[in-house]
Amino acid sequence: MTALYQAVLNRSRQVVVSDYELRCPTDCSDVAFVCSQLAERRLSDPSIKGVFHCSGPDCMTNYQIATSMAELFNVPCDHLVADREPAKGAPRPYNSRLDTSDLEQLGIKRKTLFRDGIVKALKDIVSH
């Protein structure tokens, strides 16, 4: 996210940003919480095993992420150009949302909204 925020700040040229593939930004503290909860549960219940997915609640394109950051931090974003075509290079899924239902069935659910998480994550960068 910091690289994308740097693109938002760099108004010296137009920046093309993907407005096609959907991503679900996940707050690192949510991932840590889920890992901790799974480890605690596993200690008391050995049947808990397998693959579990943790994903943020918001599904957004990089362009939507960039313009949201600009809005949150009161930065102009008229230099950002939305690219509505699939990314070139390695194929990526259109929608990268992960199924978190296995965690939710265990009662493990913590999903920080993008707006809240990005303010927390970038507060030190923005204040300088």
C-alpha cells in the first residue's frame, strides 16, 4: 500500500492504475489475530486443521484503493488514470476474494474496514 500511496502523492506525472482486478486489502493486525486465535483453538482442539483464509471485508481495484487514500488524506488525485483492462504479464484472477467461512464457523472473525486500516497503517508516513 505504501508504494500505491507514493503514486498518489507523486503529482509530477499521470499515473496509470489498474481499475480492473479486484483485491481485498487485509489489515496485518487482523491476520495476526486470526493466527493467534487458530493457534489457541488448535491447542485445545486437535481436530482443527487445514487451510484457512483471512481476507479484508472490502473488495476494491487498485484505482479505487488509490482514490480512497487520496480522499482520506485530502490529497488531489486528478493525475491518476484508471486502466480498465486486465493487467499484462502473469494472469491474475479478476476477483481475489477468499472464502473465510471456515474461520467464521469457528467464531473467528475480525475484518478491519479498508478506510480504518489504511489510516492506521499510513499514519506515520502521512504525518511527515
